[in-house]
Amino acid sequence: MKTSEWAELIGNNVRQRRRRQIITRQDLADRCGVDRSYITKIEAGERIPSIGVMIELAEHLYMKDWRDLLYDGKRIESGGL
């Protein structure tokens, strides 16, 4: 997967999860200790957050694991890697 595809995937997952929980970008940014514009850029696929920020995002979006931000909804078949 290209870097731009990872950025888009993470951004889509953050945006969908945030909207489902009716959290504003500003609220999420405040909870994660980042600027609102950074959340906007993540959601737009313009930035890939650090692992530390992904951990914060996952925690404040009530996700079990930060790696779920990397999930594209497709099941990985055994032997597919």
C-alpha cells in the first residue's frame, strides 16, 4: 500500500468513527492534545499521525486497539502476506 493510501485509510477511519460518536474535531483534538487543524488534515488524508497520536485517537474514539485505524474492512486471508 502506498503512503497516500495509508493516509486516506486512516483518515476515513478517524472521520467515520468520530462522526458516529458525534464528536467534533475540536473536541477530539483537545482530548488528544493536538490542534484541530491536525485532525482535519488527518481526516483529509493529508497527514499520517504518529503511533502516539494514533494511540490517543483510538482511546478517545473508544476503539479497542489503535491498529484498528489501519483496518480497511477486508478480511486478510491466511497466506495472503
